[in-house]
Amino acid sequence: RIYGALSRCCVVVVGAGETGRLLAQHFAGHYPQRLVVLNRSIEKAQALARELGGEAHPLDQLPELLRVANVVATAVRS
């Protein structure tokens, strides 16, 4: 609701586990301009991003992606 249509937004999802998958699927259903999945395991991020038509990056790229993100959703276990 805050951003209206996400078609011009960059959405970053941190975490590719069960909750991260649900978040990414939700946002992908709103067709953002860019959907980025980050995870400690790049392989897991790549699998989820490939499934949803997004892109995957390692977790250490979070600082750079925060500069361009309109929406950031986190789903990590600490």
C-alpha cells in the first residue's frame, strides 16, 4: 500500500528458507521491477530466485543493495 504498484520498485528479500520463500513468492506476485534474494547459501538464493524470475546475491552484498532497494523484507534465523 505504501508504494502502490511494485512495478517500479526493487524488492530485496533476505533469507531463502521457508519464510523467505513465502515473502519472495508474495512480492513476485506483485511483479516488482527487480526482485533480489540474498542468503548465506548462495545456492539456496539462486534456486529461489530462478524459480521466481528474480536474481540472487550473496549476503555480503546487502549493504550495496540497501542503497537501491525500495522494499526490504527479512526472514532470517539468528
